[in-house]
Amino acid sequence: MLYVGDSIATETSSALTYFIHRSGKARLVSSTRSGAALCDFLRPDRLPALMARTKPRLVLLQFWGHSSTTTGCTGSGGPGSEEYFTRYLSAARQTAQQIGQEAKRLAIPRPRIVWILQGPDRARPDRVRRLNEKIYQTTADEFGDLVSDAGHQVSLAANVYEVVPNGRYRWTAYLPCDETERRYGLCSKPRTFGGVAQLHPDHDPRQLCSSTSTILDRCTVSSPGVIRYTTVIAQTVIETL
């Protein structure tokens, strides 16, 4: 299968590869670019070329929703503008169509797409809600594909001790440690409020890797945010295969 995306895809690719390979059901190939938007991969030398090389059964798409501040193909509208959402919806539909067309050209079954739903944006909560619900979910429904709600696990909706109104799109730096984090020493602050896991490093509210010490932006340390995020994606994949 093919894992395509931005810097979040880069920092989660090693963990996701481990979980997928451990299942024995598939092999994962990653192609990621920091700051990339979905439309950046529509060029013939990108997503079509990746499909020709890998002939995947599944294509996993991880895009936080970068805009014109980091990539030009999203137009001049800033993040959360109407132009931004219009262009992202167009890119999502083009991506689904392009994958189908390339599969037909390669004479392989059309791979199913897994659209990965994003975690909360601290600065613009409604941006991610619309991106997830009105673009990724809508496009998946239109083309018969899937979503994987990895972002739920790094939101306040994942707080098992409290029901938080609109928690799915409320950002948090910490969540109560789960059983896995306690078992494997990933409970970042075991003596704080009964034990909490740090989801983002102090310097970056989007990044999931606990350390800035990375190799080519890949996460090289065990990080609660990365593991929570990739566990959900892996579960979606394994249940689909």
C-alpha cells in the first residue's frame, strides 16, 4: 500500500510501517513532503508515477491542509477561506479520479483510498472540521472509499474520564495515559493528574513527534501522539484487507 502526505505523514511513517508490517497483511511504501498540499501530488510525476511503481491495493492520504502560505497550488486564499475549501474539494475529487484512471491504465483493480481525518487545529478549529467532514468524508462517500479518524485520538474527545462538548475539534497538549502508554513507559508525566501523555512538543502544536531530534523529519523517538495516530490508521487498514 501507498502512504502519501505531508510532514505528519513523514513523522508517522516509521510507526505506521511497523504496525502494518507486523500484521503480515501488507507492505507500506511512503512518499511524503513537508508542507505539501493535496494538489501538490496531482502532477503526472507524483501520484500517478507512485502508483505505477507500487501498484497498491490501498492509497492512504494524510494531508493536514496546508495552504498558499506553504504551497502555491491552493491559490491565494488563506487557510479556512472559501477559496481554500473550494480548491481542496476540487483536489480531493481530482485525486480520486486520477487514482481510478491510473489503475485502469495499469490494468490493476482500483485501490481504495483511505482519507485520514485530521486532529484539531488549535488556531482554526472549524477549518479542520470542514476539511474532515465536508471534503475528506464527502469525497470518500462519493467514490466509495474510506476514512480513518486518526485525529480523534489526539483530540479532547479521546479523554476517557470526561465528556467534553465538541471535544473532537478541541486541541489539547495532554490526555490521560492509556494502558499501552503506562505499560511501555510512554506516560509522559506519570505523577500529574494520575498520569498524562504529551501529544505535541512544546514548540509545535501540530507536530506529533515528542522530539525535534529527527532524521529527514522522521520521528526517531517513541511518541504518544505518533503511536495513538498510527494505531488508528493501522486498524483501519488491517480491517479493510
